[in-house]
Amino acid sequence: MQELEMAGKGSSVRLTRKNDNVVVIEKDLATEEMVLSMGPQHPSTHGVLRLECRTDGEVVTEAEPYLGYLHRCFEKHCEHVDYPAIVPYTDRMDYLAGMNSEMAFAIAVEKLLDIELPRRVEFIRVIVSELNRIASHLVAIGTYAIDLGAFTPFLFCFRDREHILNLLEWASGARMLYNYIWIGGLAYDVPADFNKRVGEFVDYFRPKAVELSRLLTENEIFVKRTRGIGIMPADVAINYGWSGPMLRGSGVQWDIRRNDPYSIYPELDFAVPVPDGKLSDVGDCLSRHLVRALEIEESLKIIEQCLEKIPSSEGFDPRAAVPKRIRPKAGEVYARAENPRGELGFYIQSDGKSTSPLRCKARSSCFVNLSAMKDLSRGQLIPDLVAIIGSIDIVLGEVDR
Amino acid sequence: MEEAANVSKEVQLCAATYSVIHEKFGDAISAFDQNPTMPFFEVLDTALWTDIALFMRDHPKLKFNYMACLSGVDYPEEEKLGIVCNLESIGVYPHRIAVKVRCARQGGSIPSVACVWHTANWHEREAYDMLGIQFDGHPDLRRILCPDDWEGWPLRKDYRVQESYHGIKVPY
């Protein structure tokens, strides 16, 4: 290929000669920065997020996230409804992991009320929230694969997620917005054969998880697109308040189920996976994906242990400890739980007189994780930006609340 | 602080960190409130908040390197607005503590700690958006969840929603 410069000075047209055909390859090259709006309706932003990118050619010099398109005034609503009525709202925050959100809120209020729960309630809570964690990670992995151009893993993920949703629907009556974990207990006990079916699912799903990681994690194209992209060093990640798989992807072994344990997690044996730097560069997009893939296996382990240890349903009343009227004494609490996306915390302030909180703030994990986007995107290529957003695994319902 | 034997271990750790901060800043911070659900102290001299934050982050005995949460709160009876910060130390110490900072409802402001913890950047923007708290020295204090031209501060107790927004009827 031969390159010609036409007419010398003053013209910005560059020509290329190829097999005696003259092809104009660059004409009136604009060299200034361009502002490019990605979203709110863009498949790679996983919902209604808008990124205002300043681009220099294919390189993003800065990407500023704009949020709030899905703001539904969660915190304002909380001040006007009773405590039990807030639980359905928490479902609608992180709609991919409703059980985990409910559990975090229930823990916060229970801490404020200082009530003790029946053991079987704790076990059922852990089983359903770990099932929900697997379902949520499956969506995260599946949609991440789609972002990077792989369609089959997505179908595999959604096929298996369907089984989990069926199980949770059987227990609670709803597929995504459960209202199952109540303050002080559960809405219902699980159906008679539930534990058996969950056991069957675990046996069915184990080989499928291996198959999935064969298909995706060992895929050359996938690794090329994610390895070494969007590296976040551990100290910066902590300073940004990252949590969950994002923080562990940077090599920090921090899991609230371990480090600030709640419910029955201290009795259970599970590992907190962090990347070792062999398959991925620590802190890159691939590490974050790997952590999610490994966590699925840990969740399966937790579920198996719970199925073994769960007390029998004889004489069990899931609503035994549910208070008739929730009116906590004056005080405040900050309690959190490990969600699939990181630390979901609730700051609740009670005045001691009202049956609804004076102030209820939800500390959303993706909101905090996303706030590093501006720094992460600097100097990346546009296709890599898509890989980075996907690896953050945002749910806009929780970001905007 | 340690005399109460029924205080949990977590609160004792918290009290130990408080005494380090109290030694340095003295009367600029309030007494330690050792309630079991969220032990906290309050910054009385608001102007020192950034210094205290930096001290808490960098002191070798404290190392509060992680800000879990920053919530804006309205205190209408005292004519004040405030923030509650939940801090902890990841990977260094097992302690965690909450800090409160308050300012006047009219014309008051709180120094920004976005330069100390990056987490505070968006959380302070949210507190500004929802309660109208001014943060001095914040790099980019804009509304974050509401549109830029929204009127009023939604989470204040005396908030009245606007009648219409760009010709769209708001309250239903």
C-alpha cells in the first residue's frame, strides 16, 4: 500500500493507492475533541445511565456519568410509610437481588429493635439470598458476555437463572420482587419439598457452572477484551469505597459476611476468592469477572451446608418474632449486608414515637462503585469503556433509588 | 470509657479510637456516645472537620481508610442540617466509628472531605441535592439524582413539591 500526500500544504486530504485504485482515506480530519453521549438508551450501559464522553479519536479523555433517570424517591417514601411497608421498596432498588436487599434492610431494623430470630428463619434467609446471589451473578456474567459480543453464554446463564427464579417463586409467590424476608421473620415457611429441590438444583448446576467458565473465562477473545483493561489498584479502590466483587477484584480480601458477620455466616465454611494474578492482572476487568465466577461456587457450598444444618420445620412459625407494631426506641443505626454488588447499607434514624423512620438512607453499592467511572475511563478506548461499565455490574434501580 | 463492663467489644474498640482523636483535638469534638447500635461523636468546631478527617485517615493507630456511608440529615427543631459519616478501616484494624457534623440550616456550610475519601464526592453531591447542604471546597457540587433545574430540597422536612416542571404537572 502506497500513501500519497496530495497538493502538499493547505489540504488535509490524504490518499492511498491500492491496486491502481485511488482511495480517499482521510478527508478534512477534525482533530479537536468530540463530545459523545453514550446512553441513556444504550444497551451497554445496562439501564438508563448516560455517559458524556469527551473523545479524541477512539480514545476517551474523560467520561462523566449522569444518573437519576430512574430516581424514584426511595428515601422520601421511607419517611411516609411504616417499617414493614419499606421492604417491598427495597426489592425495587436492586431488582436483580431482591432477597439480599430485603435482608440488609431487615437486619438494620432488627438491630434497632434488638430482637432475636428463630434459627430456621436465619437458615432460610441465607439459602434464598445465596440463591439470589447466584441468579444475580449469572445476569452479571451473561450480560457482560453480551457486551463483549458473546451471545451463547448469555443464553446459558438465563437458562439456569430461570431455575432459581422458579424456586424463589415457589417460596415467595413472586419472581423478582419478593417481599419474602420480613422484619423479624419471613412471610411464609418454605414449601414442603423446597430443600430437596434446592439440593437437586445444586447438583444440576455444578457442572453447568464449570461449563460456563470453560465457555467464557477460557475464551481467548473474552480474555483479550478484558485482561489488563480498567486496572484499579487496591488502595485507590478502598479510597473510592468500592466493595464486593469490585474490591475483591483489586485483591483486597474483604467480605462483610466474613469481616463484619451477620446472620449465621460465622458458622459456615466458605472462601473469599480474590484473583491470584495468574489468569488475570489483579484489578482489571477480568479479575472482577473471575471473582463473580468463583463466588458462584462458594454460594453453592454455603447452600449445601445450610441444607444439611437447617432445623426441621416442626412447630415452626416464620412470623413468631415479627413485631405486631414496629416502633423502635429513639436512636440510629447503620447496618449492612454483603450484596452481589457489594456493601448495601441502611442508615436509619428513629425518633421513638413514629412507626416510620425519621430518616432512612440507603448506601447503594453500585452508586459508590460507579463513582470511580470518571477516573477509570480516562485514556481508554471506546470499546474498552464498554468492557469497564460491564465489569462494574451496575443496576440502575439501586444507583438511582 | 472502659468502666462499663456490659459494653460490647466493638464499642470498646470504637472508644479507644475516640480517645486518640480526643487527645489531639480536645474540645473541638463532643463526648463519645457509646450506644450499642451506632457509636459516634460529633464535630463541634465544623471548620476543623477536614483536618479531623485527614487525621483519622492517616494516623497509624486509626487508619480509617474506608468511608462506608455519608448521609445527610435534617434537624428542623434545632434549625440545623447535618451529615453522618460511617468510617472504618479495611485490612488494618477491626474498628469502625460514626462521625456527625452539623451546620446552620440557613447559610451554613460544612467543609468537604471529598479530597480525603473519594467516596465522599458523590455522597456529598447527593446530600446537597436532597437537603441543600453546602460543602465548602467540593470539586464539583452539582445535583446528582434530581435534574439540575429542580426546585427545593426534597428531603427537608418542610419541603413542598413544585406545581409543575417544564409544563408537566408534578404532584399526583
